[in-house]
Amino acid sequence: MLRLIYTSVQVPGFDRLAFEQLCEQASQNNRNLGIEGLLLCNGMEFMQCLEGPREAVSSVYKKIVKDPRHSDIRLLVSETTEELMFEKWSMVGLGTRPQSALSGESIAYTLLDHRLYRPWKSLGLGAADLIYEYAKVKAELEKAGEMGLLSKVFDVY
Ligand SMILES: Cc1cc2nc3c(=O)[nH]c(=O)nc-3n(C[C@H](O)[C@H](O)[C@H](O)COP(=O)(O)O)c2cc1C
């Protein structure tokens, strides 16, 4: 299995509806290909983790880099893996919210920190750590049988 993580910059005017449609399209395609993943959107940038069968992930990634909805694509991680961090997610989209919009509960629950509020581009390769932290959040919520909390903490698409 192959895991890729990249950041990119959204095209101007890309809004919530566009993000919703993109997540819908991506998860539908991915379901048929056995690809799992997470797509983060902070209002300006994307960060995506794609994982699954090597050939399928490579061919979808080739399409993604040509997609006019974003630019400045920076591949941060390309690694072989036995375990899928985002198993059964196809492609979950999460919109990160400004700190002020978070409830006390959600702040306490998440592992979010200042890195969410800086351009991901400025974090270099370290940006990929955020994806691994989200994978931990997912694993913890699953273990606790609390997946419903996800939508309290994030805008889930
Ligand atoms: C940020 C971003 C993430 C994307 N993620 C995926 C994805 O995970 N899977 C996918 O099939 N397409 C994804 N796409 C869309 C592809 O670029 C492309 O439009 C799509 O695969 C074409 O689908 P089609 O062959 O069904 O027309 C993404 C596009 C962008 C801009």
C-alpha cells in the first residue's frame, strides 16, 4: 500500500459548496478504488492524505495534480505502509474552523494547536504531522465509540 500526503493552495473563490462537491466526488471515486484518506481545508489551502493500493493511489494523484481547483502542490510524504490510518473513510473532508468558533469542549477534545492557524505551506514537511495527529484522533474516537464527536469538533464533509 502507498500513502501520499501533500499540501496545495486553493483556487480563488473556492467555497464551502465547492469543497462539499469535491469531497463527494473524491469519496465516490475512492470507494471504487479502495482508496482511503483525509482532505483538510483551512479556507486557503488543502492538505490531503491518500492511501491504498499503490497503482490506484498513483493514478488518482496524477489526476489530482492536474486539477485546476488548486495549485502549488507540494508532496510531503510518499511512503509504503501495511496499515491504513483512514480505513473506511474513502475521503472525509474536514474544514478547520478559527479558534474563536470552537466550543470549550471541542478545544479540550482536539489535539489542535497553533499549527492549524498558520499557512500549512509555511510549515514545510512538518505539516504532515497534522495528518498523523488526525489519524490518532480518529483511532481514539473509534476506540471510545465516539465517532459522533467528530462532527461536533470539525465541519465534516
Ligand atoms: C484537493 C483535491 C483533492 C482531490 N481528491 C481526490 C480523491 O481523493 N479522489 C479522486 O478520485 N479525485 C480527487 N480529486 C479530483 C480529481 O482531481 C479529479 O477531478 C477526479 O478524480 C476526476 O474524476 P472523474 O475521472 O470521475 O471525472 C481531488 C481534487 C482536488 C482539487
